[in-house]
Amino acid sequence: MSEDNGERTCKICDGPFNIETEGGSEGFIGMLPVTFCPTCKAGIFDFADQLKLPAECPHCGKFEDDE
């Protein structure tokens, strides 16, 4: 998974990127090795944020996005 020059291939978009100069992520999901370019990494976080349910205030009963 690791190369000396920092070049990686994103597991989502299959695009090349340099983890040392551009950023991104490299690691494991369970036992599967993964690498994500900065764009796909940001997309993963955005997607996960969209899946969150709004939190209800225990005091007033309003949700986070309520005015």
C-alpha cells in the first residue's frame, strides 16, 4: 500500500494523487486496505454528515435545524 514517492491511487475514483503533497487518507476499513484522495475523503465526510439524524434538545424539544 505504501510507495516511497507518495503516489497513491484512490479506491473510490481510481485517480492518482500524492498523499505527501496533496493530503488524503490511507489506512484500513476492517482488514481492507484503503486510500482516499482529498476530494473523495471530503465527499465521504459530507455523505456521513448528511446521514446523521438531527439531534433533539432534551430541554425544549426542538431539533438542531429548527429556528
